[in-house]
Amino acid sequence: MGVTRGRSFFTFVVAVALVVIASLALSIIGSPPSHGASTDLAYDEVTKFASGDSSPQPGNFSADYQAAVAAGQQLAAAENPQGHGFFSAIHNMINTAKAAQNMMKNGIASREFFLGDLRRTDDPGAQTANVERPDQRRLIKLDFAKKTYEIIDMNAMMPSERPAPPPPSSGNGPPPSPQPGSGDFTVTVTSSTLGPKTIEGVPTVGYSFSFKGTMSNATGSCHNGTFETSSVQYISSYPDPSERGKLANVKRPSFVQSPEMAAVPFGCTPRITRHASGGSQAPTGRLAMFTIVGIGGSTGTQGGGKFLTVIERGNVRTLGGGDKNLFDIPAGFTQVTASPTPAP
């Protein structure tokens, strides 16, 4: 598993978890508040993954960041071996597996830069960076170790307007529609304010949120079981630059209006009972210095594990016009051409 591919998978998991939490919160608190002019920011970030019922707390961000960088460096070295031959290949596979396991333990380190519509994400372990330049309609990929850069045309990344070919015909006919079903679906939503906490020198306010849906007396396509998701966030007063202009303009998915249905199979129309308790919700559109997102539950089984995503941030600083060079190609770098993608 490559550094880029591994990070892409982990990023996808984080995004799914955060979309679930955001959808549940938005359905309760309505549209996100406006925070006025956006602030251009840079910050360091560590994303960790775990399972179980533990409740991580904000700790020593500097130590966590350095450990994550070291884990990324170990994986990058393992994926660029020097030896050749059968036994070297086996040894390299073992080293790569160990390095990937170490990254899962210590997390993924990144450094984020936002200035206007420009964005840059550094992977300090792999010594690479991706620079998004919408003003130039291009993505720049930097390799600091090799002092090379690659340019990808954003127009070429847009989906083709050519209609997709029809699916191959099958003698079995269309797939059957989901079998109708019903059941008793009890939804419990709890929220609370955790109070102020200073994290990495940044004042924050903590918020907790939990959602639990339990299906019983299920018939047809409905199934007995539970679905749970929860979050703890320590929110700063900084606007979140990654959400700048997006939340207010993006149409909500249909399940946001009734988020509990995200845990219900197609064809299932349950009888829903809702219970809500607690106080304030975490404000949207602001930078979280520390986030825990948990997803877990069970369907047709006893118990069920919880998958945790922990996001830590530190070294937050503001950017200005004098920082635009961060999004340019460094002096002395040589352009390389990407290998063509094999035709399917």
C-alpha cells in the first residue's frame, strides 16, 4: 500500500465519518452560521485510527506530530527498497507491512496551507506536496527529495461529457426490488457542552454529540440491530478554511433532513420514535483543534465494535499576501511527466 494510496483510503474513511456527524448535527441546528470574512490559515495535523471504547484526550501535539512524521518516513523508505531478487522482495514486503502497521498506530501527519482559493497539503513523511491552483486550472505535485514537480491539468480531471456505455445485457432481467419491511426504530440523540479548554495555545470550547438507532420487531428488508455514531470536538474561533463557502452552497443530501434513515436499508420503512436531550450543538464552519469521531454498532449480532478517528491540530498561524510563494514551484525543481495510465 503506497503512501498516497494509503492516505487516500484513510481520508475517505474520515470523510465518511465526518459527513455522518455533520449531517446529524445540521438536521438539528439548521443552516450553518455566518462567521464573516474567512481567515487564511496554515496548521499541522495528525490523523489517527483506533478501535474500542477508549476516549483519547488532547495531549502533546508536538510529540504526536513527530511520531507520525517518523512513521511516514519509515513507510516511504520501505516502499522504495534498494535490494533486488526474490529474497529482497520478501524482506521488503515484511518491512512495508511493519511500516504500515506503525503508521496505523502513530497516525498520518500533514501540513495544510489555505490562502484564498489556493490550497497546499504537505506529506512530511514522504517529502511530497500537492498544490491546488484553481486560478491556473492545475494541480502541482512536488517531490522535495528529488526536487521535481509534475503538473496535472484540472480540466483533464473533469468527468467526460461522453455518455457512459449501457450496462451489458443479462438474461436474468433487472435485479429484484428490495423486499418491503418495517420495524420499531428508536432514535436517541444526546448533546452537551464540555466547557473551555486551551489546546496548543488556542482557546476552544468542547462539545459532545451522540446518536443511537435501535431497530426491533423487524420484518422484511428491515433488520434488528443498532447503529451508533458519536463525536467530541474542541472548536476554536478560527473559521475552518476547508469548508469556506461550501456548506452554505451545497445542497443537503436527502438523508440530512432525516439522518436516522442513513442507517436503514432500502425498502425498509420503520416506525420511528425520537428522543433528544442535552444542550448546545457544536458550531459548524469553525476549525476544530481536536476531534474524535466514533462509528459502531451491531446488526443481528451481540455487541459490536467501534471505529475511532482522532484528528489533532496544532501550530495554527495566519497567512497573508506575502505567503503566496508557498503555492509556487520552488526554484531549482525540474519538471517530470506522469506515466500514462494503462488503457482498461
